[in-house]
Amino acid sequence: MDTESIIRILKEGLLLVLLLSIGPMMASLVTGLVVSVLQAVTQVQEQTLSYVPKLIAVFATLAVLGGWMLALIVQFTQVVFENIGLVR
């Protein structure tokens, strides 16, 4: 395995991590924004109020997108194993 192959695999792995993290991060961002607006409107300034809704939103996103995420991870792992010669 040459250096170019290793760099390509690392690049694809980093892009996969970025792609897989977009869903939960966007859910957390939108939930935090909604909770912040509600806090500003109602003048409730509790620091821990946004934690639980964000947690629920991230878990719900992972439950919905989990199968797709797992399929991408398995596909990437199979490609890597094939490239390094562990599986034929």
C-alpha cells in the first residue's frame, strides 16, 4: 500500500465523519435556536433548559438516520479492508 492510497483513505474517512455528523449537529443547532428564542420571548434565563431538548433531538436524529449511517460506515470499512488486502 503506497502513501497515495493511505492519504486517499484518510481523506475519505474524514469526509465520511463530516457527512455523518451533519444530521445530529443540525438537529442540535436548530433545537438550541428554537429554545433560545423561546427563552428570550418568555424571559426565562435558565442555562440548563436547552440541554434536554437538544439531547432528545440528537437521539431522535440518530434513531432516524442510524441505519443509513451504519450502512455508510460498513461500506467504507469493507472498501478499506479490500484496499489493504485483508478481504478478497
